[in-house]
Amino acid sequence: MHQTNEGVWLRGNLHMHTNRSDGCLSYEDALALYENAGYDFIAVTDHWRLSQAGSTPGGMMLLPGCEYNVGATVQEGVYHIVGVGMEGEPALNRFDPALSAQHVIDAIRDAGGLAILAHPAWSLNSAEAVSRLHGLCGTEIYNTTSGFPMNARPYSGLFVDQLASLGMLLPCMAADDAHQYEQDVLGGWLMVNARERSLQAVMEALAAGDFYATQGPRISMTVRGGVAQVTCSPAARVVFYSDAIWSPERVCSGENVTQATYHLQPHETFLRAEVIDSEGRRAFTSPVRCR
């Protein structure tokens, strides 16, 4: 993470659908739900339909967004790429048989947007295959709709760690990917540290990795001189993940834990942390390079 702890903290969701594609709520009702829940920004990402920038009457910021997909089977590779912040329609043809994940990422970036890998665990994405892609600004470590009762793979932590062990450290994001707007809503979001409350500042913070993913808890991690320090809201556990198979400081458990320390081993190359509160809700740092 590159958080400065200056500026403003803004809550946002970058993956959701309306009845303009396969969601159950109207565009207007979906906006109202998130605004009433206190979100500062969202991106409506209906499939292959770019939403527009703007704001609601109440001031919630709207980033342009869309979800693109390639691949029909896990064997060939199924990739869902969320694009946010595009200044116009990316140059993509969904019916082009040669369309690839890299083509989608490149087109999003060429249109001025940021490309996010959606629900890699749900898609059974291979870390080795994804490590060959370039231009992603992050990946979802948690996707609400990929969990119960609709699905059963909401958490992509193992994928994030396998990818990091190959040298690709993608920032971790959380999003609802809401479709039904029942149990798949308000379950995971981003806390973005922006220099000000504006669409441009949110995009700058996203591009810089100035955010963390959460289901509610707060988390921050610093790494200096081979020592990692996590500070967080009161938690039941703080867990450190790395490419070490074993560590005596892997888990810090207790009642109302607000700090945890981890001493890096000489062979560890990356580290990330998760906070788990008494209700089982998590917050996630992004992996950072240690060597």
C-alpha cells in the first residue's frame, strides 16, 4: 500500500449490475441503495454497457464503468475484466473470436480507464496465466456475489498469494458484483485515500494503490527494516500471508487486537495482512514486495 493518511478517506464499490444487463434493480434504485448506505462513489459495471461519469443529487460520485468477459471454459481461460474511468467506449468487439484478456485490458487503458481482474477464484483463474498479463491495476480478493447463497468462492486470497509468489503483486480489491440485491450487496468495498473528494482524485488514488479492501474493519500496514506493523480497528485475529511456508508470527489472536508485528524471514519476497473481527468480517492489505 502507498497510503499517505492525508486527504480524505472515501468508501466505494467498483463492481455492480442493474437491469440494464443482468441485475435485478433499476439503475436509479441501485444508485439510491448505495447512496443511502453512505457510499462516496460507485461504478455501475453492467456487462458490455459503459455507464457514464457524474454524480447523484445527494453527491455520490459515479465513475464510468463496464464489465467485459472473454473465454467460455476454464480450460481455455475465463476472464472477467472490470473497467472503470474510461473516457469513451473501449475499442472492443465482444463477438471477435480472437478477443483475449490482454486485448480487453489494453482497450480499457487506451480509453483512459483502469482494468481490474474480477473474482479470480470464481473464474478458476490460473496464477501462471494471469502473471503473463500486463496492465491490470488490481484484482478482487473478495467478491460478495461469488459467496453464499448464490455461489461458494468469494475469497481469492490463495490466488493473490500464488500470483505474488510469481512476482506479480496486484493490489487487492473488494466489491459486491451485486445482481440480486439481497445477500449480494454491501458485503465488501474499497476505502480509498484520495487527495480530495473528486472523480479525478479517486482515479489517481486507485492508480497509485492508495486504498484497502474491507468488509468493515480498518487496516493499515507498514514495512520497515524487515519488520511489518499492522494497526487496525479492534479485531479477533491479524493474519500475515507471505511466501514462507511457516512462521511463528503468522497469526496474532486475542480480544480487541489493534496492533500486530511480523518479522520478515530472509527468504520472504512478499507480505500482505488480513484483519478478522469478532463477527468474521475481514479487511485486506495489498501485497508488498519485501526483497
